[in-house]
Amino acid sequence: GNEIYRNGNIAMFEVDGFTERIYCQNLCYIAKLFLDHKTLYFDVDPFLFYVLCEVDNRGFHPVGYYSKEKYSDVGYNLACILTFPSHQRKGYGRFLIAFSYELTK
């Protein structure tokens, strides 16, 4: 994907479900482990995935993501959001939601 935001040790990547199908399907499988209502696994083509990472001297480490329809008739900001359990209670979920609104403006 493309890095679209960085501030300190936080980076956000935009990943197209059509061009990076396997990676995005794997994100959906990870989400399914923690979200029992998660139903989308295979048809990731019409979605963009925004992956939030912590950055350190060893690289980028995903801490959560949200997905969004490329073309939404209803205008939804996000379709699915997940902060990995080991990174919850750090404000990342709030950041992902705020980022989705800012990107929609």
C-alpha cells in the first residue's frame, strides 16, 4: 500500500483490496478472530483498507485497521474497524474513526 500519513511513531497506509487482494483477505481473517459478526472475507475488491502501524527502528507493526467501500451510495465512512487486542486502550480506535472522517472531508 501507500503511506498516506505519518506523525512520530504512527503511520497509516492505504491498501486497495483489488490490487492487494491476499493481504486484504488476511486482514479480514484476522478481524474474524475477534469480531463474530464479521462476514466479508473474499470479496475485498470494492474496498480500501487503511492500516495503522506503530513505527520503530525494526520497521512497521500493524496495530489496527479500518475498511471502507470505494464507492458508497449511502456515504458510509467505514465498513469494518479493528484495533488488535494487544493494542487496545491506547486511543487507536478513536484515532481510526477520526481519521476516517478527516479523509472523507
